Amino acid sequence: MVEAPQKFSILGLPIHLIDDYVGWLTTRLQSGIGTHVVTLNAEMTMLCETDETLRAIVSQADLTIPDGSGIVFYLRLYGKKIRRLPGIELAEALLKKAGQGKERVFFYGGAPGVAQAAAQAIRTQHNAINIVGTQHGFIKGAEIEELQKSLIALQPQLIFVGLGVPRQELWIAENRSLCPQATWIGVGGSLDIWSGIKFRAPAIMANNHLEWLYRLYQEPWRWRRMLALPVFVYKAIAHRFTQTNPLNASFPINEAPPK
């Protein structure tokens, strides 16, 4: 029996409050319960304001974690002190667990060669890990069909999709039925970091909620998307003083593997 997590509303989107996200996911994984994990940040939240399809997918996700500092800020406005959990750290914790067991792992996304290089780097850290396949994100047509056939045949249990928001969330929602007992996570640029072509922000920046600034330094083309951050802060503060407490004790959750 997997305990249903507490759900809190972030501008109408769910965030799940759990003391041990890795333990909760590991239990579901070992029980064969399919899970879609969304790593929610301020940028994605604001994108959901205009993208109804993405909003529906995030709202229906089995687990939504506080990936961004903006989400932690929002929760603190309501007295909820929860630690930020970047998606890459959740993914690495699950990979470490997988390296101790027999879970089958698959990487999809990034430029040609990136997923393969990321897999090789992870194998050097966890010798026993079972990465059953990789595929870069620049495929279409028949190549996508081949990827889908591979997923059906391999039935990986941990699938990391690095296509960027919202493409990775849309792809997972459309394809998770191929591996109904798998844990699917959109990991954005994590494959780039694992492969060594990009780097995470220094700890001093990450610990002071400035990881977004370092990312902007590495990817200056993102500046337009970053404009969503001050809008999110404004909406968070306005929402705090005009809305009722957005806390629900629990919500329905699948307790058995999908048929």
C-alpha cells in the first residue's frame, strides 16, 4: 500500500508534499505502479497559464516535486517549509538506487551522442546499473516508431526524458502506456550535465536560489523565458492575500499497476 501524498495548490497546479520523495517513488517502482513525475518550477507554472494541454498533464501527474526556488517561495508564503528538490538530484538518487538493484533504465533526449555519453558517465559511477538503451531527441517519423517499439520490447522501469518543457511532458503523457509499470521523469537538461557538455551552478549560487542566473549565463537565449519569474512572484504574493488556504489532505492515487 502506497500512502497518498499531501497535495498543495500552486496557482491551481498540484505540488506534492512528501518527506522522502525517493523512498515513495522506490516503493511504487518496486510495486510495479506506473508513475509520471513532473519537476515543477516557476517557469513551467507560468507556461501552464497559457498552455491548457500542459496544464492538464501537470494536474494529472502522479507526483509533482518542488524543483524551483519560486515554488519553495510560494510554499513559504503559506508557512510550508519544504526543501527544494531539483529534478536532477531526484534523478541521480533514483539512478543510485537502480545501481544497487536490477531496475532497467532508459535515457531519451538531448543532441545526438548526448544520451549515450550520459549513460556511459553514469555507468562509471554505478558499475552494476542496467541501462538498457539510449536515444537522442532529434528523431522523427520512422525513428520515433522504432523508439516506441524498443520501449515496448525492453520495458525499462526508469525512463528519463530530456526534451525540455513542455515537449518532454507531452511526450511522456502520450507514450507512458508503452511501459505502464515504469517511472517516467522529464529531466530537461540533465542529460547534458551528465554527459559533461554543461555544468550545474556552483553550490554557493544554488544554495542562494541563484541557479537560474547561472543557467541564463550558460544559455542566454533563455532570457525571454526568464521573464516569467518576476510575474510568478507577483502572482504568488497577490494570490496569498486574495485566496483561501489551498491545502487538501490527500488525493486519489493509483495503488495497483495499470492493466
